[in-house]
Amino acid sequence: MDETVAEYIRRTVLKIPRDEIKMILQKWGFLSEAQLETINFHQIKDNISQDVVQLCEENSADIKQAAVLDIIYNNIYPNKRIWSVYQMNKTGEETEFFDLTDFKKKFKRLLRSALKNVTINFREYEDNAIWIRIAWGTPYTKPNQYKTSYVVYHSQTPYVFISASVLRSNLPLLCQALVVASNYQDIREMELRSHSLNSLKDIVFKRYSQNFQTYCPRPLTERNVAPETVDLRIIQENRNEKERIQRLNREVFGDGPQPKIEFAQYKLETMFKSDPKMDVLDKKEPFRCLVKFSSPHLLESLKSLAPAGMADAPLSPLLTCIPQKARNYFKIREKKGFLPGSFVSP
Amino acid sequence: QHNADPQKTAFLLRKQWTLYSVTPLYGFSSAHLKHYARLLSAFTAAEKQKGLAVEVGVELDIKVTVSNIPDLKGSDRDQDAILVQLSLRSSASQKNSEEKLVWSGCFCCVSGDHLSENLPEDFTCLPLFLANGAEGYTSIVGSWFQKTFDCCFRRLAISPLNLSWMAAMWTGCQVDKTTSAMELVFSAPCLPYPLDISYAIHPEDAKALWDTVQKTPGEITQEEVDVFMDCLYSHFHRHFKIHLSATKLVKVSTAIASAHCDGIIKFLQSKYLAGVLTLLTELAISQIQ
């Protein structure tokens, strides 16, 4: 077995939390049950990975099998990477029958015609997701297995999720290969990025509970609330205000859990407006700002701002539109004409 | 303005310094710096022996230097600044062995007359301490100074109020190449999921705003700082409906310098170094009193 393959397998196993190693190796299926029985999964990870490599040596593992193990790891722990969303389009309404074999053939052919040194592996999953792993080389060097890009393509949809890694120069080629292989005409990057692959899918596939813009006739007061045993001496001040905020929040964010994104960025090119009494800046040019929000769970965090008294309810549509518009990078310019103070996001 | 040689103070630039306030040092004399270096060296070696983890195999010598920097002060009434540096030297080959600077600490007082005015003679007033390097070394050096000169070190916290002052002051400074934005970082840690907001304004636009707020050049009032910050808050609110004033301002970054509420500073322009140090000296003195 190649030295580099052995080292790659060893490092991949080391990334896996100890309790999950056996399960992942079973999913991989390259080592037999009997072989797995011989490994002591309670020893330290260093030793476990050495044992695994030993067994892989016996089975003469090559880079193809090692790549599959890597795909499985990234499929189970996708949140270690940052994913961008791309949308493909084509004219013509007919949904063509998707031929997986044809897709794989065309994809490999296009990449290999441009780059001799590239490792390409595919794995299909039950949710119609095709995972593609690409390790990039150069005309003079072998593919670097540690600098890989991942593509997740749901063939029933025009969406592709890409985790490009450091070698962004290969991105145009990758996009071209996807378009050609899937019989689309072009592809564009959406302004939507996150560590949480599932949340990105939720957003573009509209799998989160969306808020409906219809008027909600005060369900809070009409509901049968179980009587709490409270001290009657404690009065809830501003109860109406609190309920109003809750209601507006629900109208704007919906009832269900929010998709998980970690950041949103706004490039503001709007005018600075102030109270004329304050006698401050009155320029005819935009007040240029860059605003970045970050949180382990941004949308839930934003949802909690109004109830915490830190924001008005309803929160600005610039923030609440993130799931519907399927983007978290915005450029905001002043809307000219009828409505002063409203914003346009191109 | 003191005629300082910018070369002597250049070591302060573009490094991250952790700030402390230091109470006056008793029995300190700038005539004995070499002696202090020897004592501190022995102390450091002893602390190492006590069992700080050291790389196995390579015996590392710690060399201590203590020097004074006459250029680092605001007026002649200020004490000379004192610089302490720790370097690692591989004792394998004594001659020509490479020395690697691993830790620096600087005691200074820039325009801090009001503290030193009423002090008895035996006390030396150097209220501001800046440390760069591993926390472990800061701890060792700090302990030695505390024991030897009966002083007390405390981390210098910078309040949102003081950070706003810095934002306003530094925005107004004239910079040759305006490349860095004026950035304010806010934090709302107490939410179910903590939120951080970075609000960066193009330096020309920020300066244009400040120039219309500041009424007298060379003078800044609290009211002007408040108006400046309110303008920025209301511009933000207009877009996002979020009250930045309800969050905590934790960091300010400009082309001049950047400051964090935990008492961490980075100086970026030698032209304004003295000005920032004057402000920090004042904060240190307030914390001591």
C-alpha cells in the first residue's frame, strides 16, 4: 500500500471522535466485520488508527477507498467546512431524466481534459444527494489529498452546494464541469454561505416553517392558557406590549425552528440621514458601512432581540428576509423615488 | 511636545499589548536597572525550576534586560519609561547563540503629573504597564515587581464610555493613507444565542461626520462624543431596527489604534503614539485612585 495512502487513512481516522470510529468504518465497508472485531476501540485514537492502517495494508487499500472514507466522514460531519450555494439554470421547461452514469462520465471527462492530475470520487445517498470529492493537483504535481473540494448535488433540483477549500482558482472549472454534466446552461453563486449544510438545504428547499404574510387574529389571547400558580401580588407590567412583540415576532419569523446560519453581512451604501436640528453631516453621497452579524445560531439570536428589549418589533426586513431570499450577503442601496427610507437590495 | 525619537518607541507599534495599572513603586531607582535585571533573572530561573513545563532536551536560558526609555514620556515631569525584556537563549552553545525575544513589558507614565505630584520621594510613578508575550512570563515578572517594590498590578478594563471617546478622538485624526475602516464591535452575550455585531464605517465618511460634530478643533466634549455615537446608532437603527445602545461596545479599531474592553491595545501610527499613551495613562491613574 502506498505510504501516502496509509498516512491519509491514518489522519482521517484520527479526525473521527473515538466513539464513532467503529460505526464509520462499518459504513465504509472496506474492512470486514471479522477484521473490525480485532480492533480494540477503547484504546487511544493513535493506536486505533495504527491498527486500522495495518488492516488496510492487508487489504491493499488504494487512494480510491481512502477517498470514500473521507467522503463518509465529511457527509457525517459537514459542519466542519463552509458551504456556498450555487444555482444552475437552463431555458426550456422539460425536466429531463437524470442519468447518473452519464453525469459522472461527463463530469470526469471535463475535469480530466483540463487537469490531468485530479482525483474524483462519487457517492450517492438516499436523499438523492450526490456527493463528489475532488482532490486537486497541477500539471506537474500529484493531487493533494488534503486540499479537497466537495460538491453536493441534488439531481432533482438546480442547486449545488460547494465547499471549495483553499484552491479557489479551480472553482470556475468545477462549475463548468457541473453545468456540462448536468445539462444546464449556466451557474451562478448565490449570496448564501454557512457551516451548516442542512440549514442551507432547508433554506433553498424551503424546508423551514415559513411565516405567512396573512393577518394573524390574535391567537395568544384566545388560547386556553393553563392557569399558573403565581403570586397575585406580582403584576406583569406591559403585558400587552410583551404580547404584541411576541405576536409580531411570530408573524415575521414563523413558528418553527430557524435554519442555522452563523453570519450575515451587509454592505451599506445608503445616505446618512439625521434630525436637521442636530446640525450634523448632510452629504449627498452615501455613508459607506459594512455590517457583519455573527452568532452560533444567528436567526434564533435575532429572533430573541425584540423580546429582550434590544430591538423593535417587527425586526427589519433586511434581517428577516434571509431565509426567503436565500442569501446572507447583501448590498443595500437607497431606493430612489416614492418611498424615502426604504431600501433596495440588488 | 516632547521631542521623542520615533525609532526608540517603534517597538510599541503593530503588536498586541495587554494593559495593567500599577500602583507607585517603592524604593525603585533607575540607577540600579542592571541589578534588577540580575535579580529578576535569578527569580525567573527559580520559577522555572519549580516546575513550569519546559521543552524536553533543550536547555533554555532566559536572559533578562531592564532598560530605560527616556523618549517615552509626555513631559519632563514624567518618569522615564522602563522596558523589561525576556529572551530565550539556547545554552548549548554559549557564544553566538541565537537569542529570541519572547516577552516585553513596559512601565510608563505619559503626562501623568497629577498622580506624581503628591507622592513622597521614595515612590516612582509609572502607572501604565504594557505586556506582550506569554501570560506565564507576565505573571512571573509581575510577581517579582510586586514583591520587590510593594506595588500592585491590575488588569486595565476599558469601559464602553472610554471606548466611545477613543472612537471619536481617533476618527478625527488626520491620517495620510486612509486604508482602515473605523470599526466598532458590539456584543450581546446574554441572549439565548450570543450575538456579535461588527459595524465598520469608511474612514472618510466617519471623519466627515465627526468633523461636523466637533465644534472646536483641538477640544472634545462628552456631548460631542455622545452626538457622534448617537448618529452612528441611529443610522444603524434606521436599517436594522436594533438598538446598539442596548448592547455592549467591546472593541474600537481605527487607523490610529485598536482597543478592546478587556484592556488590550494595538498602536498603529507612531505620530499618535504619545496621544494614545496619554489617554491610557489617565485611565490607569483613574483605576488606581
